[in-house]
Amino acid sequence: MFQHDRLNNEITIFQKIKNLDYILLISVILLSIISLFVMYSTDGGEILFHTKNHFVKLMVFFPLMIFLAFFNIKFWHSISYIIYLLVILLLIYVSFFGIKSSGSQRWMNLYLFVLQPSELMKVAIILCLAKYYHRLKIESVNTFTSIIVVLTIIIIPIIFVISQPDLGTSILIALSGLIILWLGGVKIKYFIYSFFTFLISLPFIISFLKPYQKLRILTFLDPDRDPLGAGYQIIQSKIAIGSGGLNGKGFLKGTQSYLDFLPEKHTDFIFTLFSEEFGFIGSVGLLILYSIIILRIVRIGSISRSNFARLFCFGYAFAIFIYIVVNLSMVLGLLPIVGSPLPIMSYGGSSMLATMIGFGIVLSAKINHKQIIA
Amino acid sequence: MIKSSSGIRKADVINRRMFIIGAAKIIVFAAIVARLFSLQINENKKYLTLSDKNRIREWKLPPTRGNIVDYFGNIIAGNLKVYQLHIIPEQVENFNYLLVRLKNLLNLSEKKIARINKLKAELKPWDSIIVSENLTWSQFVKINNYLYDLVGAKPVMTISRNYPFKDVYTHVLGYVSQPSEQEILNNQTVQERFVPGMKIGKLGLEKKLENYLIGTNAIQRYEVNAYGKRINQLEHQKGKQGAKIRLTVDTEIQKTCGELLSDKAGSISVMDIYTGDIIAMYSSPSYDPNSFLFGISKDEWQLIRNNPLKPLINKTLSGLYSPGSTIKPIVALSALENNVVDTKFKVKCTGKIELYGQTFHCWKEKGHGWVSLNNAMKQSCDTYFYEVARLLGVDRLNITAEKFGLGKKVLGDYFDNEKKGLFPNTKWKKNNLGRGWVLGETLITGIGQGYIQSTPLQLCMMTAQIANGGYAIKPKIIVDDKPISLEDAKALMQEDILEGFGKKLFKDEKNIKIIQEAMFSSTNERFGTSYRSRIDDPKYQFAGKTGTAQVKRISKRERELDLELEQIPYKDRDHALYVAYGPYANPRYALSIIVEHGGSGSKAAAPIAKKLFKLIIDRHDLRNKQPNFEEISI
């Protein structure tokens, strides 16, 4: 494979290494190190299950990212649809044979670790649509057929994910897909129309929601409605973050998490713990680190010669941004609680795998930014 | 070429749209930073407080009750260190093993083990189970020696109520015990300060003064986790012991009262005739209040409850007796005050009088012959008082009697179980029994029988008010913040200003004097009913009046038999009463004695007064010297 690439593009392995985006790499490494410390804190200042597993996953997925980066962007372009279809197949498999846990069926057991295909779909949908718009003539972007096709591409995985049920991930998949439509040049008025249609149909959508999902929305609107029940997570999370103050309570000194007041502190609420222990300064620092990553991805997209790479990078940058925004808004009490992990920081193999694959493709785009895809 | 230009145009579109998104991203990130700022900087204090509220939990410890002391400062209700054994289930490695070990060490019953297991199921694993509330020192040492083998068991030193004089003050103090749910709800202070294991007053002053005695909780602050488990102790805030209450009682006299009434049912009350201080107030038989502290055993409770002498009844305050002849000073006084009789007025006693075909007997079958007031009091001639009562009428008698405190509570609110007693009049009978008053009833009222009912403390107060020259006093058992000295009391009495204090109860001072002299004769002159119990030494000389209250109507046959006391069934024997005051020359104390079913007042009650008076007068100097050592505010 390498042989083939090199012959085609006349790029040596050393050049590839040289062409890697080191600012992005360093940022990701930095984020990984921070995430290990935070995980160590969630384990109560000991190297326990979560810290160990998180470390192992980083040690596996980070090299995987570099490995994937060495594939030519053309290769990713060529297998985009296949990846999409593969993940759809996994979603179908999960909906029949998946592992059930706390009322939802999202996982498949791969013996080494448990995979959540819907996380992979977050990247696969961007790849698939990027390829679609790359190949679509600009004149055809706003034709009825093309819009129906892309909407179908988005809706099929969402149907599977929402029936798992997993509202959070399906919203993220939808947003990741829609951003490519936006970038691809779908008319602004279509977005406006559909936004209003969405608003009008909101009551009907709500009536289809599961009771626990309705409860989450109600709780979001008024967390004090049931402070020990549904509102507990939001309230405790706000208390933890608010009590962090400017400098935070100090590493391993976050009483809210240490004394188990924080729910889901390893996964969705990892930022809460970080913010409690490192305060406003730490939180803004983390946001800056994420911003650097996003900006680097955007830059890689803008220097890419191929529209596929450009669309993927912009789309993926936006996806990362959306993950962060949804997660932070949730823990800050700005959005209802929908399960959504914070990239790299949160404990969870599938999310990290998907994120690293995405970074790998971005790095591949960087290495091959001069590559033109016909 | 077209394709590539399309590609370039597409790139332009993508870039333009990306730019718009970039701007949106900046706004959203700025919003998130703003939110972080508002939570972490602006509202930091609020959330810090909430976070502390989350993690810090307070544990209240039982408050330490205030001491109750007698007039001389001796503790009569105090606190004692006790040794307890607690189990903290979550620290126990093997619960059954621990129970078996403890069962052997402390001889726990199967029932107790079952109760511990039940508690374990009910309580949270970090809540301690009290295995034993009161370990002996040797048990405590034993537990400590084997502690290495008793993982999860915790020997605890704590404080518990203690009554050092045991049964001496039971009816005054009452006792403390575990409150019922209702009792907690009824008292807000208790509700606020309640912690499991806390005891509250169940009876007497312990109950009445609960809010003063209770004290404040010591507070321990712990850091806890979300499940309420204690992680570590933060600080300890000491509680304040409850208020110290000083009573007017004298333990020496109170103790002696108990000894004098041992094996008898009855009551002794002693009162300062000027200040109203209650010097002693003993109801016999009594029981040990310490038994109630850790839950009384069933056997012991049955023993107390089924005792025919009724130790549970506070006879001084709730025992209602016919005053018998002890009412005669009031009857005589009322007659004098209403100018019905004078000292020269005489009645011929033949042992009985007839009225509308009904016979009224004098206690002396042969009769007393011609008797004047002084003589009639001295010998307690019933016939004389039948006649006087007939002339006086019950309504006028009632007015005088109520003035002297009969038919009213003496201590007011301090004791829930205090009874009012009853002094009848015609109106009362009409209202309550629906029938008209009969003259015969006036006659028997004149000798303290019939409807009339009084508590021993009322009789004591009545006597005190005669002794002090006929002035109203307000009896009290608690030394309050304005203790009144003898001089003040006397001065106030003369001033005749203050409501309730210094109120003259007589029209003519002379009449009181006549009654006092008659009571003196009764005790200190030959043929006086309590002549045999007199003390000649003027230092201790006292004046008094005996009384013998019938508990059932004496039939003609019985009267003829004239049985000895021992021959009459206990239940049918007369109550023996005696009221007295002294020293006669310069009176200071009054007392009332009742021996239930003791027979005649002169034989059963008056001798007790003789034994007691010496002590009371001897203690007087000490009492006088005792400073008001501290101001006590209630």
C-alpha cells in the first residue's frame, strides 16, 4: 500500500512524517495528558480502573491516528461510501444483537473492547457527505434529487441511533451532516425554511419523545423542580463548577467529585470535575486548547487543494466544536442533559476511537494537501 | 477545465460559508466563557456555600441537662458519666460473630440480640446501634480488653441523668426517660434538640422545667460523601449545659420526712410561713427514679404499680383527703370573724346531738360537757363545731376557707398532677349535684367531713397563713431571681398593698390570735389532743391541731364495738392528720402530716411532728446563713 502511494504521489515516508501537523499533534498529546490527570482524579487520586483503561486506549488509538494519517487522502476519498455503509451495517447489527445496558442497546462486544457504532457514524457521515459534495456539480447542489439524497444519507443512521435510543448522539450526527450541506452550498433559505418547519413540528416531536427525555427537557427548564431527582445532575454540576472559582480547588481536591456528588464524572461530566479543580483559568485554558485544535483543522482544510479534504476538515472541525459546545452547555446548565462526551477527555473507547480516526484523516489531508482528487 | 473551475467555485462557496461558521463559533465560545465567568467568578460564593452544604453534615449530640440543687446547693438531680457500648454496622467484619462474642461478655438476652438485629436492618450502616446504655465499670473494662476481637464495637463514655438521693425527691423532681413521638412533637425545643438516646422529663419539675433544663446540643461537623457516609471530622462545637435550678427544699428535712413515713402511705409538707418556701414535700412511699433512666424492667415496674400503698401517686399534691378536725381552726376563725360566736360562747357536749332525727356523734362517746372555743379546739370537740357550723352556715365558712387556700391549687402551674380539692357551699351542690344543701351537711363540713376535700399541701398553707398572723402567702419551690427575705415578707404583709402578697385574710387581728392560742392549747396543755407530742423547750415549742378523717361511715355496731386499730381492715382505718407551726413564740415554719389509714391523728400523725420539729428548727440557722449564692433566672 505504501509502495503504491509513494509511486503515485512521489512522497516518501520521511516527507510524510515531516508534513504532519505538529501543532495539532502537540495539542492532542497535551489534551491526552490532561485527560489522564483528570481521570486519575476521578479515581480518587489513585491509578485505578478508569485511569488504566484510559491510558491503554490512548496508547492504542494515538498510534492508530498516526498510522491512518499515512494513508493518502485519495484513499479515504475512495472508501468513504464503503466506510459509511460499513457503519450502517454495524448499526443494523447492534439494533438486533447489541448489548443492552440501562435501557438502551448501543454497543457490540468486540472482546477487546465494547464498540459503540453510533460514535463512528459521527465521522463516517462527514466522510460520506464530503465525498458526495466533492463529486456533485455546484449547479446540482440545490436540485431536488441531490437534497433528497443527502437527507436520506443523514436520516438512515439517525433512525437507527434514535431507536437505540440515543438522542444525544443522533443530534450530533444530524448536526455533523447538516454542516456539510451548509458548506456544500445548499441555499440559506432552505435552512431557514426547515428551521421554522422544525419549530412548528417541535410539539409533535416532543410528543414522540420518551418520558425520561421529556423529563430532561422539563428539568433543564427548571432544575429546582426536583432537586434530588431529575434536577440533581444539573444542580450538582453547577455547584461543582461554581465553587471552583478563579483558581479552582486544586488538583485532587474537588470535594464535589471526591465525595461522589457528581454524576457520570468519568464520562459526560468530566469537564465539571476539571473545572472544579482548576477553576475559571483552567477551564478557559482547556477551551483555548480545543480552539487551537479546531483552528488547526480549519487551516488544514483551507490549504487543501481538494474540496473533499476541505469539506471533511471544515466539517470535522465543526463537529468537534459542536461536541464541545453541547457537552459544556449541558454541564453548565445551558442545554438539557443529552448524553454527549467531551472529545478525548471523556472516558469511553468508541468516542476516542472515532475522534482519533477523524484526526488521522485530517492529518492525512495535511500530509497530502496538494493532492488533487478527480 | 470546466470541472476544475467548478471545483474552484465550489471551494469559494465552502470557504465563504466556513467564514460565517467561524464567526458563529467565536460567538458561541464567548457565550460559554461568559457562562463560566458568571458561575465561577460572579456566583462563586453562592456555589461555594452550596458545595459546603453538600459536603458538611452536622451531627447533634445529646445536650447535657442542667443540675437541680436544693437550697444549700446540694445536687439533687445531676449528671453522671455512663459507659455504653455501640456497634457501627459498616465497620463490623462479621456481625454474627460479634454478637456471639458480646452475648458471652455481657450476658445479653436472646431478645436483646433480636432487637439489635432488627435495628441493624432499620438503620443506615453508619448509624450506631446502642447495644448497652449503661455498662458497669467492670463490663466496660472487659469490653476494652477484648476490643481487638470486637471489630465494629465502640465503647462510648457519655453523660446520663442521675438522682443521687434516689427516692427522696421523686415526687418533686419526677424523672427523665426516652420521649415518645408525641412528646417530641408537642415541645418545639425538644423537637429542635432531639437526638436518639436523648432523655426528657416525664414528670414533676423535670417535665415542667424541660425547656430550662434541656441545654443545647454539642455539634460535630463531618465531611460526608453523597451517600451520607462520614469521611472525616471537621470540628466540634461544644453545647451549653441547661440552666441550673435551685429549689427551696432542704434535703436533710426531706430525707427525714421519708424516714418518718417509711412503710406508711402518707405525706409531709413543711413550709416557711412568711416566704412561702417549701422546705420539704414528701409523699410516701416513693420509688427510685434512676430505675427509669435506661428503661425500667417489667418486674420492677409491676412491683411499683401494684404496691397497695400507691407509690406512683404524689399524695402531697394529688392526694385528696377529708381534712377532719384540722379544719376546725378555720371553722372557729370563720365563726369569730362573722361574730357568730365569741370566746365565751359555750356548748354542752353529751357525746352526740340529734337533728331532724339524725344522730351526729362526737368522737368522745361520753361527751365533753360544757366547752368554750378554746376548750373545744383543745379537745377537738365535735359537738361544739356541729353547733358553730350550724350557726355559721356553710356559705360563710366557704368564704373563709377559700381565703386560706382551700379548694385552690397551691403551686399553680408547676405540677401537672396538683389537684384543686373542694370546699363545698350551697351553690356548688346545686350546680354539681342538682340537689339542695341539707343542714346535716353543714354539720359534718364543720368537722371536716363530707364533701370537703383537701390536699396535704393546702392544709400546710392554711396552717402557715394562720401562723403568720393571717396573711396570704404564695408558696414556691423554686428559688427565683428575686428571693424574698423575711424582713421584706413581713414588711409587705403589713403594707397590705400588693395583690396576692401581704393580703390580710382577717377582719380582726384578735381572732387570729384566739385561734393561735387554741392551737397552742391543743398541743401544749393537759387534755389537748396532741399533748403527748409536745416539746416543752420554747425553742422548739409548736402549736398544732390533730385530725382524724373517716374513710367510711361508721355503723352503729362498729361504734359500739370500739375496735382497736389493728382489728380494723387496713382499707377501713381512718386517715391520721396533723397540722402545726412553730416555734410558738416566734413562728417560722408550718407543716402538715398525713398518714393514710394511720388511725387517729394524735396517735399516728402528731408524734411525727414532734420528731420533725426539732430538726426543722435546728436547720433554721443554717438556712438563714445560706446566702443567695447566685442569681437564677427562669
